[in-house]
Amino acid sequence: MEGNKYQVAGWLAISQAIVLPLAYILKSLQVYLGISPFGYEGPSFGPGDLLIITYTCFFVYTFSMFRKLLNDRYKVHSLDILIIISILLSIISLIFSLCVQSIPLVLDGITEKFFRKIYLAYTAILIIAAGVVQILISVKLLMAKKSLNEYFNPFAYITLTTGILEVSVLLAPLAVLVFLPVWCVMLGMIFLREKEEAQFV
């Protein structure tokens, strides 16, 4: 039964590697076509937002299962708070994005520019916070790698690289389009490996 849970988490994690870049591309198209929170009088929801919601739900489940895996199988609890913070940041980011897009903007030019700056600044803060958490998670994993299976080591380095790119902000798109999908696949492989091991226990 435990192995089946890991299998579900594994395939959901791998599916995130497709959902995330697709969501990013569609969301960018929405903005490019003018369906954005800025200068648009009304909600700006689109297919990109639906995929972002899907990705967030998958992420919350798979990362919660990752915490459970570390706790139950490896007795590693040093990442608990960091994983919870990472999950909360993803939920806050989703809520913030949806709330902003739900605000009909009937604003003059000055107010709109001010709102744009606040929006971009808050987004940058969330990205940097997520990057810092990723870096800390990678450090904790590398410290505990001797007691973990062989997939954790490359996963830790991918997590570290992703965190550094996110902290830079300017390179965050590279993290989203390249390294986060790889990160998702590596997480999925960890779960699928654990599922296989559970069958022989």
C-alpha cells in the first residue's frame, strides 16, 4: 500500500515536468496578448492559470509525500520546516497571482504604474524566498546523503542549482523552463525507486 502511494507521487512529480513549462509559456502568451492584470478591465484568467493551479496541487501533494518519505523511511526530520515553508510559499504565490488577476483595474496611469511596481516587487520577493529555501534544502540533503538512496545526491545538486537561479531573479525563467522540470523528474525517480524497494521489503 505504501509502495502504491510512492508510485502515484512519482508519476505526479514527473507530470509536473510537463505541466510547469507549459503553464509558464501559456501564461506568458496571455500577458503578451494583453490578457494581463495591467490595463485590462476584468478578470484575466486563462489556460495558463488552470495549469498553474494544477501544478501547485501536484507540488503540494508530492512534496508532502517527500517529507513523509524522509520521515518514515530514512528518519530524517531536519528538512520538515523547510519543506513546509516551500509548500506554503507555493500556495501563497498561487493565491497572490489569482487575487491580483481578479481585480478589475480601472486606474489612471500613475496608479497603474505604482501597482505594477508593487506586483513585480512582491513577485521577486517570493522567487528569492523560494530560491533560498531550495538552497537550504539542498544543503540539508547533502549533509544526510550517506543514509539516503543514490538518487538523492543528484537531486540535491539540481535543487541547489535551481535555488541559485531563482535567487538571481533574472535567471529565474531558466530555472522554470529547464532546471525545475529536471528537478521534478528526479523527485519522481526517488519515489518510484522507493516504490520498487517497498515491494521487496
